[in-house]
Amino acid sequence: MNLNQSAPPVPPFGQPQPAYLGHHQSSYGGQPGSTTAPTSYGAYNGPVPGYQQTPPPGVSRAPPSSGAPPASTAQGPCGQTAYGQFGQGDVQNGPSSTVQMQRLPGYQPFGSAILAPVVSQPAVLQPYGPPPTSAQVTAQLAGMQISGAVAPASPPSGLGYGPPTSLASASGSFPNSGLYGSYPQGQAPPLGQPQGHPGAQPPQRSVPLQASSFTPPASGGPRMPSMTGPLLPGQSFGGPPVSQPNHVSSPAPQVLPAGTQMTGPPGPPPPPMHSSQQPGYQLQQNGSYGPTRGPQSNYGSPYPGAAAFGSQPGPPQPLPPKRLDPDAIPSPIQVIEDDRNNRGSEPFVTGVRGQVPPLVTTDFLVKDQGNASPRYIRCTSYNIPCTSDMAKQAQVPLAAVIKPLARLPPEEASPYVVDHGESGPLRCNRCKAYMCPFMQFVEGGRRFQCCFCSCINDVPPQYFQHLDHTGKRVDAYDRPELSLGSYEFLATVDYCKNNKFPSPPAFIFMIDVSYNAIRSGLVRLLCEELKSLLDFLPREGGAEESAVRVGFVTYNKVLHFYNVKSSLAQPQMMVVSDVGDMFVPLLDGFLVNVNESQAVITSLLDQIPEMFADTRETETVFAPVIQAGMEALKAAECAGKLFLFHTSLPIAEAPGKLKNRDDRKLINTDKEKTLFQPQTGAYQTLAKECVAQGCCVDLFLFPNQYVDVATLSVVPQLTGGSVYKYACFQVENDQERFLSDLRRDVQKVVGFDAVMRVRTSTGIRAVDFFGAFYMSNTTDVELAGLDGDKTVTVEFRHDDRLNEESGALLQCALLYTSCAGQRRLRIHNLALNCCTQLADLYRNCETDTLINYMAKFAYRGVLNSPVKTVRDTLITQCAQILACYRKNCASPSSAGQLILPECMKLLPVYLNCVLKSDVLQPGAEVTTDDRAYVRQLVTSMDVAETNVFFYPRLLPLTKSPIENTTEPPAVRASEERLSNGDIYLLENGLNLFLWVGASVQQGVVQSLFGVSSFSQITSGLSVLPVLDNLLSKKVRGLIDSLRAQRSRYMKLIVVKQEDKLETLFKHFLVEDKSLSGGASYVDFLCHMHKEIRQLLS
Amino acid sequence: MATYLEFIQQNEERDGVRFSWNVWPSSRLEATRMVVPLACILTPLKERPDLPPVQYEPVLCSRPTCKAILNPLCQVDYRAKLWACNFCFQRNQFPPAYAGISEVNQPAELMPQFSTVEYVIQRGAQSPLIFLYVVDTCLEEDDLQALRESLQMSLSLLPPDALVGLITFGRMVQVHELSCEGISKSYVFRGTKDLTAKQIQDMLGLTKPAVPVHPARPAQPQEHPSISSRFLQPIHKIDMNLTDLLGELQRDPWPVPQGKRPLRSTGVALSIAVGLLEHYEMLANRAAANGHCVDIYACALDQTGLLEMKCCTNLTGGHMVMGDSFNTSLFKQTFQRIFSKDFNGNFRMAFGATLEVKTSRELKVAGAIGPCVSLNVKGPCVSENELGVGGTSQWKICGLDPTSTLGIYFEVVNQHNAPIPQGGRGAIQFVTHYQHSSTQRRIRVTTIARNWADAQSQLKHIEAAFDQEAAAVLMARLGVFRAESEEGPDVLRWLDRQLIRLCQKFGQYTKEDPSSFRLSDSFSLYPQFMFHLRRSPFLQVFNNSPDESSYYRHHFARQDLTQSLIMIQPILYSYSFHGPPEPVLLDSSSILADRILLMDTFFQIVIYLGETIAQWQKAGYQDMPEYENFKHLLQAPLDDAQEILHARFPMPRYVSTEHGGSQARFLLSKVNPSQTHNNLYAWGQETGAPILTDDVSLQVFMDHLKKLAVSSAC
């Protein structure tokens, strides 16, 4: 707010326009010769600004390039256009949001290409990049502050909300300096641009504006919204445009335009799509050719935004004076949609070094041409600073999120298995890196130079091959290890424990049969399920039956082992009461082949619920159970996995006995960290033993009260296992969720007894690791078990200079035992670029990955530091990153402007989500166990999971026509986006809500819930009735498909507007202020800007 | 007057007691000069078909330190209805039930012929018999199968209301729950961990958690009728379960490294068994001391560790059986024999016995040697000098049968200067409390008396009343007892010295003239017993594994006099065409070509065919009708051997061999090597078989003995 003050509101107003024009012009001029493009941008800027603050840089870069080689720019646009087209198409399908997104992607590529030149022409650039963003933000801020002064003006023009919202959305930059100016800018740009550039633009705006203004009241509103979703920013414009013109000072809009320019190209195709909706669009697009298209698309987006406004008007109207326009700030939805549209259609080919892959939210195919698929490895940046000084300056963490056993879509082949025979995989003699496509063969192929350590190695005779004229081996394409980024080696006996090939792994099911477990129906349910589930144990390739053996243990205060040898008529139970000194009472008959012992196992599973039906034992043990499983595997000399089904705090007298130490009073004190720390070191010791044995522990918790997840999850965490928690488990309500998780967990392919090592080329090295694993030294990640859902995040630091020419290489080698008992090495290689210019770094970052890293870093931090410190560290780092960009890469502009790198424009919103997550800022209803649970869950999440976890997906169900079978475009996670006449789905990978607006049409209620009115809908319902109508099928289908995308089953909760449960639901509307004190997106953005400004000054 | 032999025999028949001396030297000094201590062989539960138990309780002396039981030796004042204790001279009132007694209406315990009386105690709950099987599973499959069958067989022999339990062990110990439906349950314990009884009971869930008493709910009938019933069940209830369980017994599944023996947790298994039983007893409010009897059936070619485990059986009165395999008749029949029944249909076993010894003032009890353990009860009749397990007047015998026999050693404490009046008699009372196999509690009381004699003036009497058989066994027990803790040669030297001293004391000879040496009839066999004892496996550990030594000694310490003598000096019968079978000298000269020999060493029954007989047999003469007599000759020792086998417990090893056969060593090692390679041609007789040994022969032994006895040097 202060910022606002600093900037004289009035002057900006007055000036804005001129500034705009000037800016626009200049920028345009600066950019490509194509004036049209710029104009279009301008238009874009209006709407997009917030989002596209990043674009500015891109733009700026673009300009130079364009400036220097106009042709190139032209080309660029063309390429982009392609994207843009897609994007537009998407946009049309979905709401407008996609359009904006598209631009971004387009930008980056361009930007990178052009960057160098851009730098040289800062002045010009600035207008593009910074201005828009700043303008937008400032606009917002201004709106806020202005409210006093400006308010009067705006209200009239923009229906009250109009001005503020539009401003906000438009301005990426903060109001401080040119609050007013920004305002005008955001709005003005559109106007100006349209005018200046293509005539098309104006029309668009006008249309949207009208639409927006009209729509709110009109029934048409709903349709608009769908459009608007993406357009939101535009909407703001729409509103403001009128008033803004005056204010608009500025370049801000231009910046946006730049972004749009990129996307511009795509524009053309989409238009047709749009056509159906609004002829105006098409026209515009047409009007603006190559370049213009981009802008148009932007326009398009803004407009839709306007539409959105229409829908929102209700709430916004009252607020306008006080708030920045959320539409004006970067929208995750928009970014996601854009990327989807731009990059979803063509395979991502990994051949080129340092490419930034599509976002995790985008559906794309990968073609492995020498680098590992992003499904295996994603990096925070694909362009690494050459020196550690640079890296320190930027503060951008250099990290890779590695998912070595990631599942691939059926279209992509799983890694080839290479057998190098008895001598084992070919490796560098010095650094032990494995043969990979980056190794350089020299001396006619008789030797090779290691790409990691430069050591020259002899090529063994049996591996010799001639080189072709390019120095490449003739057989390069016949050998996966010479042509692909990911492949596997068959390991020789040297790679096995005790120099013995491993036996097939075993699964041991360890079931709590204490009173709670019996009463809740868990035991009966579980036993029933296991009977059929055991037929689906993981098997390798086309194996007839699974090699995995199974064993069973039940326990309360003592353990019961079962002998299920196939020769027995009845299973035998063996009770071990000596929990203080656990051992395995039997060997033969404990771990059995499922098929052979089918009858005995079935008999056992039938009897277990009966045997304990009358139990009155409430106490349980825990550590001895794990110990027992581990000892059993040890005795059987195999690796394996324990499936523990546990209900209560283990208070029985035994090792690992726990106290109830839940104390909410510790929150926000220096002792809060103890809530995340295990109570006793016993579990770490136990985990270490488990790891040594290759014993992975999966824990299913069914607590009715505090169970100390922080302690209980230590072993699963350190052994690469998973924890599932079903609080207050009741069969009727939770059975589907539990069974679904269980099925998935049991069936999933998993590797055992694994060691992962990440090798890097000289200059950087892996220094820190996050995830579910154990490390006994500083380099080897030991994983008792590793499945396709588990991710290891690795942080790198410089230890020397990197070379731009040779880039940086990563090689992740995972030695593991497959579920059939085969010892293998999986290798993933990834080549990254190196840069000497910070701009390159900022242009090749991936915010989702960055957030993944930062969240894990922070979540680990809470173990040792007060939560507040952790939060502050995050904010500071984020501010430093952005400030560094602002200082070194963005074109000079008023300090009041917030300028975000295109690739990182979502960093603030996402970071805010991390900061207000349950772990870092718990609400009153969040239990200590919940926090510990989430904390450890996040530790092994991949990028896609963290993405949706921190920023939930909110899907309007009733906005698009029922016939439309594609997933509806998401809307931003804010209450303002909810219309009480609609129904929404919200999911974050763990939770799934169906929110029903209070004034949803009866017909909809009827067809979805089978009841006649809103009031008859059961709140908290977890299953939708199966009804034979399109809507019901569609919604249920959508729910199913959402569940299928996630590694854990999301239980549905139906929430009615104004209902008690809504509080819970609102917790996930992460752009809003949270009850626990978490900042709203807008507020946080302001705060971030303040931080940045402080750093800059 | 009957001869001493008859007297001894009669006493043994009636009381199961044989004394080394039947007339007692009247002073301490003289007694020590007798060399062989005053002691007796006692078979507490000797079978007495003619002795129906009386259905009332014994009358005790009212002196707290005495509590002797009314017996025929007590003086009774029928008029005053008083009786005087013959041990402490306390005068006691008869209890009201005896109001009607008179000279002509005496209770049994006052009649002279009832020096042994058995009372049945009616008080107290009768607890059922408990049989807890502790089974090793580290066996070969066929062995295990045989064991399974034997166990199942034994189940069928148990009384239906007996409680049974099952513990199996290999590397781990499993306590099986017997009452469960469907899935069979067992509690498993780590074989390497020693747990206290309390821990074990906790882990078996036998200790009831301290449940706070609900004020609203008055004490309910026990919710778990009897917790221990999960493990110990009346056999009639769980017969099927147990049979199934045994049927599914698996071999211990733990891998055994090559060249190593499977890890067995016998000790822990036993410890757990004891814990389990202890618990049961607590529940049953039984006496504090545990009357568990441990039988060990060890069957393996391997060493099984009997040496280490011997005390389990030795101290609890359990059986120890050693065989090569469970799949042998030796084990099977022995095991079956355990469950044999007496004429009343009761098992020939008794449990939880305590033996109390009371003596008249001139005597004190110095100790006992047998399958018992001291109860550490001090009293006025306990001697300060210990012989065997001493320092107590009571011993616990956890398990005993009608043949279980103890050696009880006494010390004469009467001072030389306090002569006992002429005709004075010393008395000893043996009181054995035990649980009869019919579950009754019973008390058997034996009271004996012997005359005192002044050793200086009446040595002849004392000498004539010497029971050399009993003395040999008693001395042998002492020797074996010493051998447990002392070096073998020391024990032998001690035995030799005792023998020499005895000969010096009771032999008739001229000093320094060995040829003049003579022993009276009552001593004449004694040196020979000692000769064979020296060669016996009880004292010679060479050629025997520690387990075997333990096994032999175990049985030596519990068998009755006859069996003990057989063990010391095996019996040899000779079969020939010349007449009926005859006992022959245990001497190499008895090994003749045309004889069949049957040797019974208690542990082995050896049938040995002389050289000629063996040739005839090979030629198949026995199958020719015209040589049917030869067939009969061959058959005769077999029949006799069968007879012995039937009566013997444990089953002896049955060896059938012939001249030159490898197993002939069993015979050759036992016979007196009168002919060896050293003297083969020097000895007059050409018959017999030379034994290739450097052991001295009886003749040499006797020569030396005589020389030493007459020598004044020692």
C-alpha cells in the first residue's frame, strides 16, 4: 500500500495514456517491425499483465532479437503461432484462460533465442516486459489505495468493480510508484493498443466490456464464465478499460503485449474456434496477422475475462474499492491452460540439451532421444549458471526431482534392458559413471572419454565398435545406452548383497487385531479383500504368476505369526509374546507362494476376523511388529515389503512404546518442531536395520485419536514406504478409499533393496537429498523399497566452474531388485545447459519443480527450526530470486512495479500456498498427526503432485454444455470464482470436494443427486447416486478420471454452500485469506513486492 | 532263628529296605571303624499287593520337632489311651477316633507285621495328573514319524481326566494351545533366551492383569474358567486336537549349516514347561514346592547333551532314556512301559513325593543318594557329616515308581562312653508323602528297628549281620556320587582303600602272609563286586561318551538292589546240549565254542553264539528237522532274553552276536579277562577265549588285595 502512496496517483493517470502510447510504440518499434504485434500486445497486456509479467522479459528479449533480425522475430511468431493456434483452440474449448497460457510458452522459446540481443536494448525491452507487469500490479495496488481518491472515478466507469479488478489483473507490477499510472496502463494499454495497432483489438474490448457489464445480470452470465475462466484478466480489463484509459500511463500493457506477441501466432487457428462464441474475436484475429494473432489471442483472453467479471460481479462489486483485482495477477489456471494448449499436442523430444519440458499439468508424449524423460527427472532450471557466484546471486535452487521408477503412459516404451554380460555394465574407471550417450569415443573407438570426469578409458574388446565420420559409434542407435536417456543394465553378481543373486521378494501383511481394529470392521474388510487381492501381486513382464511370496502376522500386544504351508489342512498360529526381544518363530510355511497355499490362506483369512471377534485387547505394540517382519525377511534371505495395518498409539510395554505427547500449545513456539520429530530414536535404529535388509514398510493407519504419526512414520519414511491415514475409519464410509489405496499399493511395481547414486559432470555435485529413503553416507541414497510414485529431490551446488559449451550432465543410477528378484541398474541421463547470463537462468526455470524443492526443503526445515523461521526463509529466498531478476534481467522501471520472470510468475502464488499449508500454518482443525502425515507425504511427492496439492484444481461442472465430454477448464481457487448457481469439483490429490451452490437449478440437483431440491442433498455425502442421465454420468466419470490420475484414492465429500462443511472446503481455496491467518494471494503478492523492493533498495 | 539271609530278604519284601549292617555298632568310633557306613537301600514305594492302604490319616507325635508317626515300636498305654514316641519319648494322647483301642483291638499301625503302612489322605483337593510333553523337532522325518506315533500311543494310555500339554522345540520353543477350534495356536519363545517363570507366565497370558474390582459388579464367576486350561487340557476333551497337532508336527524348519548340528532349545523348552506348570500349581493352590518330574527321552546317534541335562532327571526323579533313534523298539517299548499299570489299573508312577527320615537319638541321617533333591529341612536327626545329598532330613522326589530306590546314609552318634543297654534297639522311620497315580495323596510310613551291638565284644554278631550286596551297592553309589565331582582315579583309589580297610578289619589272616587270607561268607563276594565296579561304566568313562556316562549313572542311582547288582556285575548264563541253562562265571573262561551265552548287563542283553554254534547256525542245521534240538537250543536264550526285556525298564539294548562278531565286544568287555594274550598259554586251561586287554583279571586283583590286606605297611 505504501507503494501506492509513493506513486502519485494523479500524475499517472494523466500520463498513463501517453506513457502507454509511448511505450507501446517504442516497444513495438523496438520489437519487430510488425507494429501490429505490439498493438495486439498492448491489448493483451491489459488482460494478461499480471500473468505475463514474465512475458515481459521474454518480450524484451524478443524485441532485441526481433529488432536485430526482424526475420527471426517473424519466424518466431510463426512458430509461436502454431502454438498459439492450438492454444486458442483450447481456449475456445475451455475458457479463455488457455489463451494466455499459450502465450507464455511461446515466449520462453523465443525469449531464449533472442535474449542476448534483448539485453542490449534494455530501454526498448523494458517497456515490454516490465511495464506491463508493473502496470498491472500497480494498477491493482492503485486500485486498492486509490479507492479513496480514485474510487470515485473508477466506480462510474467500471461498475465499481470494473476498475479495480481490471486494474489488478492487468498489472503485474505493483502500484507503488505508479499506482494510478498502472491502472491506466493496464486498462489503457488495451485501448491504446487496439487503437494503435489493429482495429481488431478495440472491438474485442468493446465486446467484452459490454459483455461483461451485461453479462452479470443476464442469464448469459454462465456461459461467459466458462469463457472467462481463462479470460479473467481480460475481464478486469473489460471493466477498467473505460476508466483506465485515463489512468493508463503505461508500458505495462505493452509488456503484456509482448507476451501476447509470442502467443500471437497461435491466434489465427483458434479464431475459427472462437468464432462460434464471438465473431468479434475472429475478426480481430484476422485483422492481426501473424503478429497480430498473438495479440488477438490475448485480447480474446482479456475479453473472456470480462465475461468472467460478469459472472463475478456480485461479490467483486462491493469490494472493488479495497482490493486489487485478482484477475490482474498471474493466474495458475491461465498458465496451465496455455501450456496445455501450446505444448500438449506435440511429443516432447528429448534430444536437445537444456530444453524446458511442458508443465506437469500438460498431457504430452515424450520421445527419448538421449535425455531422460521429464517423467523421470525434472529440474528447477534447465540452464545452470556457470559459476557459483551467479548461482548465489540468483538464489534459484538448483535441484532435480527424480522419480527413477516412474510409470509411463502406455504409448511410451519402458526402458530397454541392456545386458553387458559377465563383465557387467561398462563404466568409467575413475568416477564409475555408467556408459551413456554422452560418453565420447576417441582413438577410432578404442577408448572413450568419460563425460563426467574426463577420464580416458579403454573400450573392452567385446564392446569395440568403429566410429563413423562424425565420431559417433556405428552402432550407437542399436545400443540403448548410447542413444537413449533412460535404460537398464542387468546387474551381475558383483552388484548383489553378499555376492549372491537375490531371491524374489516377499510381502508380509501385518494386521492389528486389537479392539479398535475389530470394532471398526477393518479386520474383516481387510481379510476379505486380501483373499482376492493376493492374485494381483506385482509380476514382471509377462510372468505367469508373481514371484512374490506372502506371509501373515496379526498382532495386538503380542504377535501372531501364521504357518500357511500348503501341506497343512489348517493354518497354524504361533504367538510370540516376547515383544521385547522380537524374533521370527518359523521359517518354513511363513512365506509362501500364493497359488500353492491358496486354500490355507483363504482359510486363514476367513478365520482371523472370527478368532479375534471377541477381543478386548486395546493395547498394541508397533516397533516389534516391524522388527518381526524385518527378521522374517532376514531369515528368508530376501527383500520385501511389510504392509502394516495399525490403529492406535502403541502404548503396550515394548520397544518403541510411545506416550501421548500431542500438545497444541506448542504451535508457534520454539518447541513446535518437536511435534514433527520422532519421540524416540528407536525407530531410526529399526529403520536402519530394515534398510540393511531391504525391508520396505508401508503403513496404513486407522486412528481414532492421536497416534503420533511423526514417530510411526519414521520407518516407512526411511525405508521408502508409504503412509496412509484413515482417521476415524468406518467401513461404510471409508472402505472404498482404503481398498482402492490398498489395491494400488499391493499391485504397484516396486523395486527393492535399492541404492541410488546421482553423478554429475565436474563443476556441480549433488549435495542434498529429499525423499523417503535412508542415507548412511553423503552420496548413496538407500531405499529399502522404491515404487513408481516415489520421488527423490536432489539439490546441486557448484564446486567449480561450468562450461557453457559442454553444459552439465546428470546421471542417476538406481541399483535395485525387481519384483521378480532380478538385480538391475536403471540409468537416467540428463544434459543441461549452462549460462553466463542470469537471464538465461530465469528463462529456463520451472516453477512447479522449484516449488516442489522449496516445499520439501521447508518441510524438512520444520524438524529443526521454528516454523516461523522456515516461513521467513522461504519468503526471503523467493524475494531474493525475484529481486535478482528484477535487478539483473528486467528492464529498468519504476520501483513500484513488480516484475516477475515469465517462468516464475506463479512463484508467489504457489509459494503462498506452501506457506499456508497445514504444516507451515496449521488451522485450528488440523491435528498434529495431520501435519506430520502431510509433512511426510510431501517429502516424496513428484512435481505433479505438489503442484495440485498446493494449488488445488477447481473444476466447474455445470458451466460447459453437458455434451462437452472434455474435462472442464479449471477456475482459480478462490471463493470469488464460485457462483452459487453452479457445482464445482475441487481436488488436490488427497481430497475431493463437490461444492453445490445454493441456487443450483433443480434439474441439475435432480439429475446429479436424485433429490428434488438443494435442501434435500445430504451434506457430507461421499458417493453420488448412480443415475442414468448425462450429467450424472459425466460427473461421475470425471470423478473417476480424477481419481485415476492420483496415486491415492480421493474420497468425495459433497459440500453445500453455506453448510458447516464449507469451512473445510474453503480451506482449499488457496487464493483466499485462510482462517488460520494465511494471506490471500493478493496480499501476499503485495508483501512479496515489498520484500523485493526492500532488497532492491 | 532264621538266617540273616532270610531276615534280610523278609525285611526287603516287607519294607523295601536293606541295610549294610543289620546289627549296629553302638558307638560312633566303632561305626567308623566298620569302613562300610551304616546305610540302607530304600525303595519307598515298593509294590506291596498285600498292603491295602488304610483310609485314615496317621497319628503324629505331638512334639513339634519330632512328629514321628505312631508305629508298632511305640509303647502304648491302652488304659490311659497314651502312647510314647519311640524316637523322642514324648507321651501322646491318642486322638478321639482311637478311643476304642485296646490290646485286642489295635489299629493296623500298631501291629508288628505292619512296619510299613500306607495312609490315604482325604483332605485337600485332588489335582489331576499332568503330563506335559516336550518334544524335539530337530529330527529326521522318519524319526519324527516314529516319535509322533509313540506320543499318540501314549495318549491312548493316559487316564481320560489327566491333563496333557504339549511343548515342541527346535530352534524355537512352542507352547501349544490345545483348546482352540480351527487354527491351532502356539506360543513361541526364542530358544536362546532364558526367561523367568514370571516372564513366561506373562507372555503366555497366564497372569491375570490386575483388574480393578468394579464396585457395581460383584465378583463374577471367573471369566476365564481356568486360564491355563488353554495349555493343559483333560485328554478326553482334546484328544482329537492333540492328535491332529501331533500329526502336523513339522521338522524344525531352520536351516542347519553344513557340518553343524541343529540348534535346539531344550533348556528353554524345559524352563518354559516348568513355568507353565508352576503357574498351574499356583492356580491350584498347591504346595509351594514344585513336584515336577522331568523325563528325558533322548534318541539320536549324536550326542544329545544328557550330561548337561542329567540333573533335570536326576533331581526330579524323572526317567532318562537314551537310544539311537525314536524309530527303534528300544525307545518305543520303553516309552510304552512308562505307562504300564499295576494290578489295580493304576500307573506305576507317583508324583511330588517327599521322603522324610526320622531316627532315634543314637543315629543321625547323613544324606541320601538317588533321584532326589534336598528340601533343606534341618532337624535334630540331621548329621553334620554329609554322605551324598545331606544336611536335611527331607528330600523331594518329584517322580518315582515302585522301583525307585534311594541310598540313605546314617551316622551313629552315640558316644563310646555312653553304652546302650543290652537289647537296646535303634529305630528309623521313613515317611513318604506322595501323589498316587490315582491322584490320591498318600503317606507311606516304614518304621524299622535294629539291635545295637558293642563292636568290641560282639564283632561277630555285627560281622554276621553284614549285607554284602547292599553294602556293595551303597558303596558303589557313594563312589559314583563322588565321581560326579572328583577325578576318576581318585574315586578308584578311595574305593580300593575302603576295600583294603574292610579286608583288614574283617579278614582272617596272618600278617604278611597273603596266602593265609580268608574272608567269612558274609564278606566273600564283596571284593568281587568291587572288582567289577571298578571296571563298570559308572566309574570308567573311557570309551563312553559323557552322555552315556550320565545315562548309566542316572540309572544306577535309582534302580533297586537287584538291578544295581546286575549293573555292577552282569549276569552270564550259558546254554548247551549238556544240560539246562546255568549261570556261569563272568569270566573269559566261560566263553566256549559249543555254548550260547546270554549276558544281562541291565543296559544290554547280549546273546553270544560260540564258534561252533555259530558255524552250525550258518550251515542251517536249525532248519533241518533232524536237528530240531539245535533249533531249540538257539531259541532258548532268545526266550529268556524276551522275558528280561519284558520286565526291564528302560528297555535294554538287545544285541545278538556270535564268536568273532563285531558286537561280541559287548560281552568281551565285561567278562573277567582271566585269559589274555599275556597269559594265554600260561594258564592251565585251554578252553575259553582270550581277551585282548591289559586290564587286570580278578585273580590278579585278588592277589594284590590279599597282599595289601595282610601288609602291615598300610
